[in-house]
Amino acid sequence: MAKFDYFVVFAEMRTGSNFLETNLNAFDGLSCHGEAFNPFFIGYPNTDKVLGVTQEMRDADPKILLREIKKTTDLSGFRYFHDHDPRIFDKVIDDPKCAKIVLTRNPVDSYVSWKIAQATGQWKLTDVKARKDGKATFVADEFASHLSALQDFQVTLLNRLQSSGQTAFYLAYEDLQSLSVMNGLAKWLGVDDQLDSLDKSLKVQNPSALSDKVSNFGQMAEALSGVDQFNLTRTPNFEPRRGAAVPTYFASQSQPLLYVPIRGWPNDPALRWLQVLDKAKGVKPESKLSQNGLRDWMRANPGHRSFSVLRHPLDRAHAVFCHRILNAGQGGYGGIRTTLGKRYKLTLPEDPADPSYDKAAHRDAFAAFLRFLKSNLNGQTAVRVDPDWASQSKTIEGFAEFALPHRLMRAETLAHELAELGASVGLAEAPALDGHINDMPHTLTDIYDTEIEDLARAAYTRDYLMFGFKDWVPV
């Protein structure tokens, strides 16, 4: 039984994919049909059909061409670049009967080659006498976009293969000149035929050094010196993904407003505002909706607005600490509280109102909780990452699985922004926002210092960076 029904070569422009295809077609039993799903042509620039399928037929339903590729006597395949028809990507990447070949090249080399081909109009070379001479002009922003597109697609490929338990045959541009590697690829594809030599019809177009091929080589070298090749400045993020959590949304029954809450508010002022708004009409916001139920609400409320509220990470963490950890009664997380006391050195009173639990004790306990949060969000503890203290950036990423909120508000300007939101849906007068309820038994102002701020930054580095939070300001 054959290992594969067909194959795909994941590559990009100027990576040597034409040369690879030529050699694949030299094997008995293999056929590669060019860029079969290129949105601008089918197969090759000057052809009008592949395996009897026209471009019009393919554009109407790409699965038609894919079925024809699978039906051929030979093991057939095609080349696929990151900007080719996305409708076919999921079909092939999740299909274990599709052999995946991944061809890569140094992105600087592929960029320079692409720029020279643009300048000369020569995309293939079969006779050195016909070679057109030209130089590339390096454009930093253009290269950054080129590099980002390549890297994003490679990460997508890798993650999809890993999550589906598949592997690919990886080739570098330099491997294409190795007869043994090409023969090894054929064996991996399940073909017995072996080549005695590689095809020589295609010639290397620009074999000289980069310094001879780039007109502004000095500028290129200077620009690339700032490229973080090893991604040293990245913010590691090991926090687990979050889902859309649609049942936690609140859909107004009197106005076209949808509140998408980021948990961590013991007394959520935005929710109270929405409840007051609906109460005036004798209704209350609906929650615990399914995705289909929420879509029905959206259809019934054209022009609706969804919103969420960002809160300073330190303020939010302190509120959660007081409500979920320090609190030994209703609403508190008793099991986690016990674990934190035993394993993470949080000294907590049985009764938070105990006079011996003073500001100094509260500060020490909260500091220990912030240290725990750093480990917890980095996947280093056995305790769950609770939605109340999950990072706001990760929570919003989860919302995107269903739909991103139309508006992200800030807690410190919430009253003004809610009034604007109400006006945007035609409210002549929106209810006032309830005042802030202080955390008990001690406020954040009581214990704030630079160490507390630094601990919060260490735990919520990504939130501080992504949302531009400055140091918390005591009130």
C-alpha cells in the first residue's frame, strides 16, 4: 500500500522550487504540476489548465483540481507558497496521505534574487548566454515584510504538522545540488526509481557574492546588523491558550451592546453599568449564551457594539488576591489558598479582619502571590491558570476565536468611555458609573512600592508591553 496519495512542496519564490520540480519530474512515477493553486495563474504563467481543470473551475472550487491530482497514475503534487489559495491549505496540511516537502533558503538570498529578477525580468535561466545582468536595491522595510511572511508561514507549518502528528521532508536550497538527497527524497515518497545525475537544464542565475549583487550593500549590511536573528528580545510566553468563553459574555436586552468581560473584577463596574441600563427597561443582560445563541442576538441587533475593559495588571492582581486568595469565605479559592500557604510561602490569616494582619503582613503576602503568578503563568506550577488572573493579552487572544471586542476601554477612563459608547448607539443619557470599591482589608495604596511594581511587571510582562501600561499610580 502506497504511503502517500499525493505531495506538496511548501516553498517560496526564489528558493529553488523550479529546480526541485524539474528533478522531481525526472523520476519515473513522480509528477509535479507547478504552482497549481497560485491565485494569478494555474500551474505555470502561460498555461490555461492543469489535468483538464481550468483556472476558472479551480477558482470556483479548488477541491476539483486536488481530486484530479490524487487520481493520476503517478504520485503527483504541486508547489505551494504562503500566498497561494488558502482554501486548499487546510485540506492538505491535515491530510496524512499528503507528503509534505518543505524547501527553505536564506531569506536574504531569496530576497536579493527576487529583486534582481524583478529588475531584469528574468525568472528562469536555461542558457548562460541569455543571462541578463542586474543588481538588487535593498529596501529595509520591504525586506522586513518579506522576512516576517516567511517566518510566520514556517511557524504555521511546523505547528500544524506537530499538532497533527506528522513530519515533513525538509530541504535547504543547498540540498538541491545533492544527487543523494534527491534520491533519498524519492525513496521517502515511495518511488523506487533513482537518478544517475541531476537535471542541468536550469542554471544558477546569480552565483556571485552578495556584495556584488546589491547596489547598496553597505546600507543592507547596516540594516541587517539590527536584525535580531536569534529573537533575543522576545517575551517568552508559556501561558496556556484560552478559549473564547462566550457563555461569560453579557448581551444587553435593551440596547445593542455586548459586554465581553476580562475576569478579575470582584465588583465589575462595566457589568453594573449594563445592568442599570437594562433595569430601566425592566430587563437584564443575558449571559450563558452559546455561540449560536450569541450569533442570533447579533443578527437581531444590527449595528451592535461589543466592548471589553483593560485594567492595570497590578491593580487587577491585588483585587484578585483579596477576593480569591485572602478571602477565606464565599468566593474564595479555598483549595488554592491552602496550596499557596503550604508550597509558596504565603502567610495568610484565618480571618483577614484579624488586627494582627497589618499592612506589612499584607504586603508580604501579596508580594509572595505575585511571585507565584510569575511561575504560574509560565507553566511552572501544578495550579491552574485561573481566568481571574490569566494575562489580559491571552484572554483577548481567546476572544478572537469567536470575535474580537469592537472597543477596548481603560479602567481609569471607563466613565467617559462608557458615556461615549452609549452615545454611539443612540442613548441620549447613559447611567452614571458606580464608584470604585476598595479592596479589603488593605488597599493597594497602603502597600505599594517599587518592588511590588517590579514583581507585577515580571508576572505580566506581556500585558505591560502589549498595552503600554506605565507604573501604577497610587490614589
